[in-house]
Amino acid sequence: MLCERRAGRRRRSRGDGTAVTETYRAGARGDSGPEVAELVASRVLDVPDFPKPGVMFKDLMPLFADGAVFREVVDGIVAYHGRESFDAVVGIEARGFVIAAAIAYATGVGVVPVRKAGKLPRPAYSASYALEYGEATLELHEDAFTAGHRVLVVDDVLATGGTAEATLGLVERAGGTVAGFTVLLELGFLGGRERLAPRPVHALLRV
């Protein structure tokens, strides 16, 4: 309901007949200002009952597919944190990989993946956590960082905060210092920001 009050909705159908809802509205808000927030909102699709009945999936693929919009979003993240504020970018599987790689390329730093269990070939730290629709385990190579490495962590959506909390903990266990955490979309009514406190959260669009 909170989401419905803050964002306009325009319904349309995918090619397979599944109804989706486009989020849009002048007046959208986010931590980088209304202009960027409105830009992100214009490229978010709500897909009902995915990956299971009762879950409203936030599809950001239209944003990734629009080159001009994706560039502006990446530039906005870099501008917010500052090019010299981090030494590496961590992307959370899977859509976080897309954002992290773009930021790393734009700033000339390395990109490090946090992956689902069993995907990394060398010794790794692991963290298990509960999702809003199940459970998962994430892993990060033990030698991903040197001591004091400043790490920017990015993902597409912040919901309950379980994925982010696990990832930030993995970064710190591997010797990194969390320099920032950014998401494209925050679902504020699920309390993820409060769960991560006192770590700061930067969300381009907050609903």
C-alpha cells in the first residue's frame, strides 16, 4: 500500500500475457535527489507472483537495457560516493554484477563478486541468511581484499536487508572496509535500512 501511494502505476502485458506494472511518477524520492529517483522509477516494472505466488518482483532489466539511462545511473552512484573513496566494488549475485562492473570500469578499480554457494573455485567465507521468500548462502573469496581495502558494495534492490547484511559481513571478514552501500531501489516498508544501521545506505529510488 505504501508503494501504491508514492508511485503512479501503468499496467501493461508482457509477450507471454503476464500482467506487469510500470512504476512512474514525478515526485519520486531518493538519496541522490528527485531527478535520479524519477529516472529509476521510469524503468522499474512490477511483476506479480514471481518467483513464487504472493511476491511482487521488481524488474530493473528495462533500466539496464537503456544505455543512456544506465550510464546516468552509474554516473550518479560514482558522483555520490566520489571516485577516490573506494578501492574495489563488490557486486551481489546476480544483478549486482551488472552495476558493479560498470562502476568499476568507470572508476578504474577492480570488481569482486559475491556469489551463491558453490560457485567460487577457491577458499571462501560463507554467510547464510533468510530471504523474504526462502533461504540462501553467499560466498566471497578469502583473499578478495588486502587489509584496509575500501570497498563499495552495490546491488539492485534492498528489501529486508538479509542479503546486504550477509554481504557486508563477508567483506569485513575478508579484511575489507565497507566504504559505502548503494542500491538502485529500496523497499522502505520492509525495514532493510534499519536492519543495516549504523551502516549508511544510499538508494537512488526509495518507495
